[in-house]
Amino acid sequence: MAEKHTADRAEIMRATGHPELEYAAGWTIAGLVTIGTIVAAWVFAI
């Protein structure tokens, strides 16, 4: 017999993951892409 959960399905899906880590990782990746674009433009004199 299946167990009943007290939380609804949407809340269970929303609670997964670590939003602080995802936020920090997103900003880190965006920063690295920005720096890489600036360096590429500088090196290739675009």
C-alpha cells in the first residue's frame, strides 16, 4: 500500500535542490563568460 505524503506534489518538486548554490554557480559562470569575452576581444583586437 502506498504511503501518503503531507505535502502536495508541487511543494515536493519545489523543495529539491540548493537555490543558494545554483544562484552562486550561475553568477560565477556568467562572470567567467564575460571575462572570457573581454579577453577574446582584446587578444583578437575585435
